[in-house]
Amino acid sequence: MDGSWTPVNPGSGPAAIRDWYEPSERSFVHLLPRAEIPVEKARADLLLVAGGDDEMWPSLRFAEQLAERRRSAGTTAQLIARRCPC
């Protein structure tokens, strides 16, 4: 993770680390492939549930990426998503 981030409201409930997570992805893009979960190899059906206004991490974008990797591999994935009401 990128070391330059500081929490916006420390101590006032769950940490919203999305603003830390996304810059870290850009800073360490070369490490991302090693961190991927090989969902295209799973034999079971995959159900993904994600929210567009998730402040913890970019869950909707990640769920969409996982679903696309499954479809590209010819396997199934169902995505249940609530888009951001922004």
C-alpha cells in the first residue's frame, strides 16, 4: 500500500480506505497480477455481490472484473450490484 495516505476521519467508525486503495493500485500496478484470485479456474458457479458506493474498497469495479474474467474463460458468474446513487 502507498505510504502517503492518512485517514480522513480516524476513530469515527469504520475506516474508509478507498482513497488509499486506488492510488496504491496505480503505484504498485506491477504487483497486481500476483494478487489476483484465479477465479477463472474455479469449477463452481460464482456469485458476486457488490455496492457502487462502497468506501472500503472499489468492490463493484473488482466484481465486474472478476465476472468478466469468468465469462472470458467460458465459466459462469452472476453479479448482484447496487450502483452508486451519486
